[in-house]
Amino acid sequence: MSELILSIRDLRVTFDTPLGPLEAVRGVDLDVRAGEMVGVVGESGSGKSVTFLAAMGLLPRSAKVTGSVMLNGQEMVNAPGKVLRNMRGGLMSMIFQDPLSALNPVHRVGDQIVEMLQAHQSQLSDKDAAKRAVELLDIVGIPQAAERAHQYPHEFSGGMRQRVVIAIAIANNPKVLIADEPTTALDVTVQAQILEVIERVQKSFGTAVVLITHDLGVIARVADRVNVMYAGRNVEKGGVNSLFDHPSHPYTRGLLASLPHEGAERLTPITGFPPNMLMPPPGCGFAPRCSYANDDCMKSLPELRVFGDLETACLRAEQIIVNGASS
Ligand SMILES: Nc1ncnc2c1ncn2[C@@H]1O[C@H](COP(=O)(O)OP(=O)(O)OP(=O)(O)O)[C@@H](O)[C@H]1O
Ligand code: SF4
Ligand SMILES: [Mg+2]
């Protein structure tokens, strides 16, 4: 097994809001090993982005963060500003869904890459950094990279801008690249191309990638391992094949049943809504929507337990595994 690069333990994030404390992340455990592609899926509001914004030290002051985020052996939770600045764009980078807001509209794209390179490699001359910037644009598939380096973000299409953002993110050869819904704002044909660039980066440079997405189909195609999140917790995780072949958590089962698949006469969406995180329930967050729920589920919060090669946070996982689809 390859080296553990990112290890998140019992991560909790609470926002101080005018309506009271909002528990966005409630005890997430997640590992990323060198060179692997880890998928993170879950409904909107399940805490996917906040988990990784916390890991990057990018949350506002209104956020209270506890737990541990070890990156390459160094603690990032409540680390000094200098440690976090060195880490961001160095050991770990993050790309977001909207490439336009990630780029500075008044700077040429080549200069933005140079800036990122020199922020972490101060010995790099302007000439060498400019040369490397063109190489990076080429790596992410921008044609005529030398000329394009002199252009401004508005002269690029959405897909090309996202390639520039990826070039900036990989400029210093990070060990971990976090891609938070990197294709959502792009049109369908371009989405596949951007995923292909991310996969190429992972394979060519051995960069570990965390791919956050709503799209289980994408995860099935590209990820090695998957973390399913629900109401601020990871409810099931494991290898991609095991999770797709025999999921044990009712929420994962629901997600898979709502995917178009061969032989399905109709899709079965998960009905109901996730809990209000201003008032999270004492028991399992999925209970109001779960056809397997019993009284215990309303009282105790399920922890992740090992079942074969999956980890599942469900009090009734044993019965679900034995009984298959029946409750
Ligand atoms: N700055 C903030 N202040 C207060 N609450 C926040 C803040 N950022 C996020 N939240 C809340 O934290 C919870 C988790 O949000 P998060 O953005 O991590 O969800 P997500 O899983 O990434 O969803 P999506 O799929 O829509 O991107 C949500 O309830 C959200 O409203
Ligand atoms: S703990 Fe109970 S409510 Fe939660 S997923 Fe399992 S069976 Fe359903
Ligand atoms: Mg998000």
C-alpha cells in the first residue's frame, strides 16, 4: 500500500451563525494515499467542501475547527498562518468549480502561473519561471501555449480557463490535488476533457487527487476509493468496486438506485430531505429517510465499522447485509 499523505481524523467544523451554531462537519475520518484518486460524494450541504476548506485552512473566522488534518506528517488544524501559506499551492492545492473566480482578470495567465511558482520556489529566475509556465500550459492541453501565456483569462473559454487553473494548482508539483466539483460549471463535452486532464496529472506525476462530485458515474470511472458523506459525516467508505458491488449503508444503496442502470425500469430517487444542521438529530442523520430505521437509530449516532472491505456507519448494517434489499 502506498504512503499515507493526508489523514483526517475526527474533523469537526461548526459555524457561528445568527441562528446559532451550525454543525457542518461532525467527525469525518478520511485518508488519502500517495498517487491515488479518492472520490467524495454526497448530497448538497453534506459537508464535502467544508471538510476540504478546513484541511486547506481556508474557512472564515466564524468557523470553529477541531480534530486533526495531518498532511505529510504535519498538523494543519489551527496551524500558524506561515505553515498554511507554505502548504497551499505547495504540498496541497485545491481547484473549484468556477474557474473565472479563481483567476485574476487583470493579469496574464502566464504571469499568474509564474507568481505561484515563485511563491514556493523563490530561487526560480523570471526567465525559468516563464518557461516552466508555458510547459505547464502545454501539460494541461492548451494549444500554442507560448502565445496563450500572454493572454488574459477573458480570452479563454470556460474549459480552457479550468485548464489554466489546473496548471496553477500543479505548478509546484503538489502531493495532493483537491478538485471540488471541477466540471460542474462546464458544458458536458468539456467536462470529460477536464476529467481527463486531472486523471493525466494523477497518472503522470503521481499526484493524489481528491475528487468531490455529485456524480457517482464519474467516481465509478476514475476513483480508486470512495467516501460517501451524509449530514456532515462519512457514512460509508472503501474501494470503488466493493462500494458499487455491495454497498451496505442505506444511503449509499439509495444513491446507487437513483443512478440510471441497465435493466432499471425506472429510477428510484431518495425521498425526503437531509437534517437541518442547526439542530442535528441525536441519532442517525439518515433515519427520517431510511426504510430500515428503528427506535435505536433515533437515539445513537452510528460510528464507522468494518464489514469486509468497506467501512459503514449504520447500526443495522449486519441485518442489511444478511437480508439484502429487504428491511
Ligand atoms: N461560511 C459558512 N457559514 C455558515 N455555514 C456554512 C458556511 N459554509 C458552508 N456552510 C454550511 O455548511 C454545510 C456544509 O456545506 P458544504 O459547502 O460543505 O456542502 P457540500 O457538501 O459541499 O454541498 P454542495 O454539494 O452543494 O457543494 C451546509 O449546511 C452549508 O450551508
Ligand atoms: S443507522 Fe438506522 S437509520 Fe441510519 S442508515 Fe442505518 S438503519 Fe438507517
Ligand atoms: Mg461543495
